[in-house]
Amino acid sequence: MANSSIAGAKGTRDMTKGGIYSNIIAFALPIMLSQVFQQLYNTADSLIVGHFLGTDALAAVSSSGTLIFLLVSFFNGTAMGAGIVISRYFGANNPDNVSKAIHTNIVFGLLSGVFLTVIGVLFTPTFLVWMRTDPDVLPEAIEYFRWYFFGSVGLVLYNICRGIMNAVGDSKRPLYYLIFSSVLNIILDVLFVGIIGWGVWSAALATVISQLASVVLCMIYLLKKGNIFTVEIRKLRIHGDMFKEILTYGLPSGVQNSVIAFANVIVQTQINGFGKFATAAYGTHAKIEGFAFLPMMSFNMATTTFISQNLGAKQYDRAKKGARFGIISAVLLAELIGILIYIFAPQLIGMFDDNAEVIRLGVQQARTAALFYFLLAFSHAVAAVCRGAGKAFVPMFVMLSIWCGVRIAYIALVTHLFNDIGLIYWAYPLTWGISSVIYLFYYLFSDWIHGFDHKQDLRSIFKRKKISQ
């Protein structure tokens, strides 16, 4: 169990002690508010661009949000591995390994951000053409996404800094920094687009500036002396053994995120083929759905950290109870929000664009998916439990086979036979349902609770064999 050397550290939350439910809720609420403001980054661009510049500009911004997620998700998913490693060593009271994981992760983030900038800026036109972006909006889409990718370093590093703070139980400071940068983003959007009258590219510029501001705030705090997570410039390097451990837990999450994003790119490509109104509707619905997922994802992140810390401290029963509470909370919240979206879909879509066809298509998609959010929530919640227990390969396999393989096969079939956009929308509830059945069986009948122990046992065996030789 963690002792005072870590548990008493400033700016941390030791989740191996105290009430299980209160710990998870207290940790999840700031994350949820952080996610709200994170979502405001993208939503502000769409709202302001759609209001001031019209449907074509909105379609340009919406044309390939899935493209950004595809390129960024692998690195962010891999960085999740560092969060799991940090949480486990924090729970096990091992400050040296906590420090190694943090410094390794930051260097990885810097390198990833530079790589994404180069790839995004150079290949944005190629990606957008591949995705069958409407020729009417292609020039503005290229401008927007190129400027957006200039901020890749800020985007990746903020998520890494947030993950570091969350891993040691601090979910409040990332919220404060994100509130500041989100408000800044909205102000700059209004200034650049609404007042100065610059084009759609300036909305991306506003996002880049705001993301970099949030990273600066995070780093100022992480560089402060005396914390368990203090970052020291001289220690910034890739620690080989720690990087391997991070990849062990993070690579499956990175692959999982990428295959989901790839499947969504396929869906987006098919939607783009129905014209700019369909593209605008799909992008608008994605923004609304992003807000709907926030409570679910917040409890999932809290559950992962809770389980990692408690399994690091070998508190198995406590981890089980936390997993059960996290899953139930995510499912109930997601379904409640889904019902509200189903009822108010016309008003929500209309906030972004008053075009009748955009509203019709957006409402159709919303009312196809919203009542099935409980399935999405359950799948993500059990995946969060698996990651927290060191079983990241399980959600990777399920997402790869169902959310990528089955989803793409379904899309290919219905577009070939029917070419009906309504059937494309059903790809999501269908694959959510299949994955939920698989996750249910795994959660009930597998020994997920001893994931870290099994890996440790294998390491011990290999070490003993090496010594005997």
C-alpha cells in the first residue's frame, strides 16, 4: 500500500484509501468538466464558422474530423500506457519509476507532435481527396486542416500532461488550464472570423494558439520543484526499459484508437460521397455526440486510474468494486443523455446550421444512434477496466475485429447493395451491440483482476532462468 512518501505528495490523490465511490466521483467530475471544455475547442470552430461563413465553410471544417482523430489517436492511445504505468507505480509507492515514466512520456510526446506536424501539413490535400471531400469545400478544408496540424505538438503534449496529472490523482489542475484555453479559443474564433473577417483557416489558428497556451500552463506547473511528478529538463530522455513497459500497455490502446478512427474515416468517406449537406450534418452530429460521451469517458478515465492504483497496491476487492461502480455509472449517464439527444435533436442540430437538409440528415443520424448509447458506454467502460488491469490487448482485439472489421464490412455491403445513408448510420449501434456481448462475457468470466500479477510472474520466471544459466 502507498505510504506517506507518495500518498502525502502535494497535488496527488491516493485512490487506494478512502471511500470507493467518493474517490471515483471526485476524480471523475473535474475530468468531465475538462472534457466539456476540450470539446468546446472543436465545437466553437464549427458553431462560429457555420454562423459567420455558412454551410460550405462548416462542411470544410466537418469534412474530416475523423482524419485528425486517426492521426492523433495512435500517439494519444500509446501515451495512455504511461498513465497506466504511472498509476501502478504510484499505488505501489515507487517514486523513481514514476519519474522515469513521466520523463520518457514527455519526450515521446514531443517527437510524436513533430512527426504529426510534418505528416499533416504535407499530406492534408492527399488525405482529403482520398476521403472524397466535396470539391466545393476542398480548398477551405485544406487550409483549415493544414493550420490545425501546425498545432500538433500542443495537442499531443497537452493530452500527455493531463494524463500525467490524472495518473497521480490530480484531475483539477488540467480542468483549470483547459477552461482558460477554451475561453481563449472562443474569443480568438470570434475575433478572427466574426470581427476581422478572416477565412476558415483562422479558426484553426485560434485552436493552435489556445492549445499551446494550455501546454505552457501545464509545463509551468509540472516544472515546479518538490512534487512526485516534477519534471526536470536534465532528466528528459527515453528510458529504454520504461519505454518498453509503456509500449506494452499503451501500444494496444494506440492501435485500438487507430483502428476505430480508421473505421470512422471509412464511414466519413462514404458520407462525403452524399454531398456537402451530408458532410455538414455528419460533422455537426459528431460534435453533439462528443458532448454526450463526456460523462461516460470521464468515469472510464477515473475507473482506469482507480484500478491501476489499487492493483499496484494489491487491493483486489477494492478494484473489483470500483470497476463495477464505474461501469454502472457510465452506462446510466450515457443512456440518460442519449434520451435527451433523441428528444431535442432538431434544436441541437439547428444550433450549428439552419439549412433544412443539414438538420434533416443530422436528426436522422442522432435518432438512429442515441438510444443505443448504453451499449457504447458499456463497451468503453469494460475496455477502461481492462486497460487499468494491464489487459490492454483485450480491447484492442475487440475493437480491431468488431469496430473496424465488422463495421467496414457492413458499410461496404450496404453501400454496394442499397446506397442508403440511413443504413450507414446503423453501422454504429450494430457494432456497439456486438462488442458489448463480447465484453460482458470477458468481464464476467475472465481473471482480469490479476493482469499485472501474471506479467510479474512471467518476468520473475525469465529472470530466474537467466540467473540459472
